[in-house]
Amino acid sequence: MNKKELIYIVSVSIFSILLIFLPFKINIFFKIGIITLLYLIYFVKYLFIYLEDEEMENNFPLFLRDLSYYLKIGQPLPIALYNLLNNSYGKKLDNIIKYIVSQMKYGNTFYEALNDVSNKIKNKEISEVLLNINEVMKNGGDLSNLLDTLSDSIRNLSTIRKDRLSQLKITTYTYYGLFFGVLLSLAIIYFLVLNLESSSLFLTKSGYQQVISTYRFISFILLLINAIFTGLVIGKISKGKIQSGIYHSIILVFISLGFFFLL
């Protein structure tokens, strides 16, 4: 978490405390909705980061194959890399290629530029591949054949991973079903409580309204917590990465907010 992110989280937390505890004439559910949306803005950023990383992982074997092709037809490494700038491999991978090319223009070797990138990049798998390429270059190995081998290996591993995760789709649907089961249960209980208005259990109308308000508040909080963690679990199961669950959490949170504002 960098300084800007820390300032944002602290500011939203302070704002949330003031909004909840100061006597503003705003519905409590609307307050919680505003707070939830402010925190979601922060998590959406990590969703985009995850999607960019996913795009980089998917396009990385294509990048290796294209670089190998240019080397095999006799192009020097700097020229081959420069030609790859005309292709599109996604925002992050394109930036890495541009960085390597710019470093080589300033006089650094491909080995130095690649070593620098492998130390900076946060993707462990790609970082290890880059280090392997550097090791082969250091020992004078055949770079083009290595690139082809690495590209095929990554593709095969990706196919195996996708096949394994696709078998877990039924589990993903089960978690969605459980979430909607909880939501439906809360709705049924809510309408049952509404029908108790004429019951002698409640001596006063204000007592009845207090029970309704308390139930709505507690169930609203529980459903939001359930939505967030259910989404994260779905991401871990379906993609193997908890970050991918942010997407599911956002969907379920918006469903939760919409459900309660319609009640």
C-alpha cells in the first residue's frame, strides 16, 4: 500500500465514522451504502490490476514466440524487440517491452535490462521465466529455441490449469446459490416480521418499528459481509487467486445494496 492509498483509506475511514455517529438526518442504510461504495472504489483499482496481470500472463507466451520468430529469421535482438513494439500484448507487457528497448537505447545490454525487469515485476511466474532467459544468455545458449520451449511450456501449463479450474465451476455456482439462498431467507424472515404488525406481541407501533429497523440493519450488515467473503472465496476456487474474487464480491455487494434499497 503506497502513501496515496493509505491517505485514501484513512480519509474514507474517518468520513465513515463521522457519517455513522454524527446526527446527520440520513437513513442508516443509505449511509452504509455510501461507505460501501467508497471502499469499493479502492478495491476496483485492484480488480483492474488483476485483469491487467491476467492479460499479461495470457499474452506472454505469444510474446516469447514472436521474439523467437524474429530471431530465427536473422534479426538482431534489438531490432527484433523494436519490431515487437508494433504488436499489442496488453498494457503491462507492452510497457515492459518499451522499457527494455529504451534501456538498450541508453547503452544497457539486454541481459541488464531483463534482469532489472525481472527484479521489478510482481508476477512470480513471468519473473522466473525472465531469469531463466538471462541464465541461458549468460551461458551462451540458443535463445530462440529456449523461447519456443518456454512458450510451449507456459501454454501447456495454462491449458492444464484452465481444465482443472473449469471442473470447479459447479462449486462456483454452488457458492452463488448459497448467497442467494441467504438473501432469500433474509427476505422471507423480513416479510414474516412485517406480517406481525397486527400481532399482540407488539404493544406499541414504535416497538414494532424498532424491531423492523434493528432486523434490517443487522441483516444488511451480515449480507454485505457474506457478499464480500463469498466473492473472494469464489475467486480463489475458480481462478486460484483470491484477487480475482474482487470482481465477484463487487457484483454480490451491488446485488445486496439493490436488494435492501428495494425493501
